[in-house]
Amino acid sequence: MTGGITTVANQGVQWTPMIALLAPGQGAQAPGMLAPWLEMGGAEDRIAAWSCSAELDLRRLGTTADAEEIKDTAVAQPLIVALSLLAAEQLLRRLDLPTDAPVAGHSVGELAASAIADVFTPEEAIALAALRGREMAAACRLAATGMSAVLGGDPNEVAAALAQCELDVANHNGAGQIVVAGRIEALAALATHKPARTRVKPLPVAGAFHTRFMAPAERALADYAVKLGAKNPARTLLSNADGQAVSEGAELLDRLVAQVTKPVRWDCCMATLRALGVSATIELPPAGTLSGLVKRELTGTVTLALKAPGDFDKVAGLISDHASGAKRDECSGIHP
């Protein structure tokens, strides 16, 4: 371990089935997504408290606000983190999830993952998500920028096209998908002269996240981070920077600040999940996107997208199946 980063490698130790928790990022939100979760005991009080942390009416935004309102970066980020943490608290309270279950989040989802790993309190994570959202929204207003998904194609040809258009890679999502970002006219040029065997899909976002255009937001987060404590993770927590497990809270906080101008390496996170022997993932709400990426990249991995409180029964079944599988493999001596 160096500088608070744990490199994961296969050391030939006996394999046991492992489940990972995943927290989604911006773009996963949908109108009314919070409503079913408010029926759980204590949920209303938690959302009321977290609304104070975010300085937003999260209850209204998650139940009656329309798609246009919650698309706003300043709203979407704290709302997504709040929903993920609300479900995670109930999940960990109701079910015996193994303590070695790693956790990872995509982009702003890494704040939810950090709270699940006890680096921050939920209130701290949601307040940080709200600040992050406000500052990134403000940075978006400084230039006309956006993002597009690029699927398929020869990597070298895609890289050459991006360089010619002066576009940056914002997300390496694996499964043959990257997300690129930059000025609107540059994205239009890429779509017009796209590399062979690629699909270019404009994304409904406000600006060029995870690129140099977010430098003002990074500075604001750095100023805020000076006053924010960060405990060492209590669970294996993967970083978007390179997919490695981070063992020191201070190192993680530095990475979270820098994250807004650096590409999300979700491909590396999935590679680490594979190296850890993860055989199933549970995606917290608003769930679906990360489960799809895992299905395409980690063939054979069981995925469960937690979309409503009724899905807790499915999680219980998944945990039970994996526990039974571990005992069978231990008795038979079989492991991958």
C-alpha cells in the first residue's frame, strides 16, 4: 500500500463469492423516484434533515418536481446521493450484508459510496453533493459545453477524432463506451464526422463535466474541503480516479475534489471488482445504468438493480444464495 492506495491483485488466496454495492451518478434521476422510499419507517425524517444539509426541498424535488427541474445539476446531484443513502441505510439495517462487501460510486455516486464506507456522515456527503452540484452548474454557465456518448469504433481512430475536435474523454465506462465532453460546436463536428463504426449520442447534460471546463468548481470544492474531515474507509472503497481501493480518508477527499476535472475511470473500477472476485452487484437507486455496464463488461456477474423497497426481498435472496454458494465451494474446494 502506497499513499493510501491499495493495489488489488490475485494472490492465489481461496476464492469466496463476494457482493459489491454500487451507487449511480447524474443522469439516473427520474421524476417521482423518491416517493416509494418515503413509505419506509423514518424516511420522512431523514429526508427532512438532509434537505437542511442540501439547502433544498428534497422531498418535493423527489416526488412532484418534473424531469426538467431535476435535470438541473444543482438539484440532481444532492437528490441522487440522498436517495442512494436512504436506500443504503435501510438495506444495511434490514439485511446482513457481508462486511467485506466493497462499494463504488460513479461520479457524484462516489459521495454516496464514501458515506456508506463511513468516510463522511450522510449529512456531510449530501452537503458536499449540493455544493458540488451548485459549483458545477455555475461552471457550466461560463461556456457553451456538453457531453456525448461514443460507442464502438477503433480506439486509436476515436482518439484521433477527439484530438482533432479538441474534445476530452470525461468517462471511460467500459463495455465499448466512452463519454466525451467539450464545446458544443466541437461535439457537433464529431457527430458530423464521426469515426468509422461508431455511434455518437448527445447527452442531456448542462456542460462538460470531468474536464478542464470544471476548474472553477474544483477550486470551490478545494476551499470547502479544508474544513471537512474525512475518516478512513470502513469498507473497501474504490476510487473513480483509477479504480483502486483507497484506504485513507484524506487521500480520498483530495481525489473527490480533483474528480470534477478528471475523467471517471469506471472501466478501472469494474476491473478491480473482477480482481476482487465480485460475483454479484447491488445497485442502489436510482438504479439501472451501472447494472447494465456490469452485465456487458463482467460476464456472468449477477446484477440486482434496487428500484423499490419491495426489492429488498430480492437482495435477501441474493445474499442467501451467495452464502450457500460459498459454503458449497469451501466443501468442494472449487473456486475460479
